Amino acid sequence: DGGVTFSHFGAELVPVGEPVPASFFISALEWGGGRIWAYAPNLGLFYSENNGSSFLPSELLVDVDLDDPEAGSDMPVLVNNITVNPSFPDHVLVAMNFNGVFQTFDAGDSWSNTYGDLHVSRPDSLLGLWSKTASSVMVDPDDINVLIAGFKNRGIYRTANGGINWTLVGEDQRPENLSSLVNYSFVISDAPSGEYYCQIDGWSVLVSNDEGLTW
């Protein structure tokens, strides 16, 4: 009702029969396509299709160690951003600590990674070279395969084939000290088509007029 009244959701995120935590930390929240999406660390990813009256879990699991196939999968350490494709609401993307970007095309029934050529093996390292933290991700509403992601301490990466191949873009707009690149936020302009904005906390606001190819 436009902010006149608010509802509090908490216990709705806990599976029936499990104890309800005294407090909740929600690291990412998004609304789109008639669904509310929320990620609670140590509890998981949830969505509601009835305005929060009840939530269902979505089994989002990430690779523990791509250099060790026997390590299996687990819940993400942290989801930093949830993005719903405005043209195809069943297409949802999450940007995460260490595991980059995952996406679903069936409203959370199944998830796939977009490691692509960002997956570089490094078995002698505690964290493989594939381990990258994405703070935000966006998808072009006119092309489901065009994704833009902001990676911590690295910069903006773009893929035009759904995550198979990624390219570092806007390299000349990065600061000398890459540690400034932590929190990103993307916005797509309604008009003209192909105009993207990227706000980077503590650094700059960037604009692209060619679907993220140059900034």
C-alpha cells in the first residue's frame, strides 16, 4: 500500500520443524516477476509467490573446490546480489562471494554456473584462480546471453554467450589501486537501448552506450 503499512517476515524463511533463529541477516533481496527473492546466509535462498505469506527454498549449491571434484558442493558463503530478468522472470541470476555468478532459467528449480573461461585451474593454491567474488550482475533485457558482472578487486566483465567466454571491459576506467573495486551496482536505461550505468562505491559512476562493450 505504498509504504503505509509493513509486514515482517522471518519465521517464514525457516523450514517447518527447525528452530527459528533469534535474528536474520538477509544479504540480498529482490522483487520481480511476482516473486520475492531473499538470501539468508547459513539458511539459503528463498522465494515467495504470495507476497511473503510463505517462502519456499531454492536449492542453490556451489562448488566447494573446482580443483578437487571430490570436494562436492555446499551452500554459498554469501550472495551479494539477486537479479531478475525483466523480460523473462524465470531467469534469475545471483552474484556471490568466491563463486562468481550462477543463474536459473526455471525460477530456481535448477541452477548452473557461468564460470566459463574464468575457470583456471590452480590446484597448488588454497583458492583456485577460478575463485572470484561477484558483487553484482545484470542481464540485458533484450538478450538473455549478455551478462555484465562486477568482480571484487578486478573490474567489470562482460559475456555475450551466457557465461562461456568473459571479457574484461572498461579496463582504462579502473583505478590504479584495484582494492577500490569492491561494491558495484548496475542500472539499465529505459531509453536509449543499450545504455548501461555502473556505480562503484568509493570510485566512480561509469556509463556505457554500447551494451557494456566500452565504458
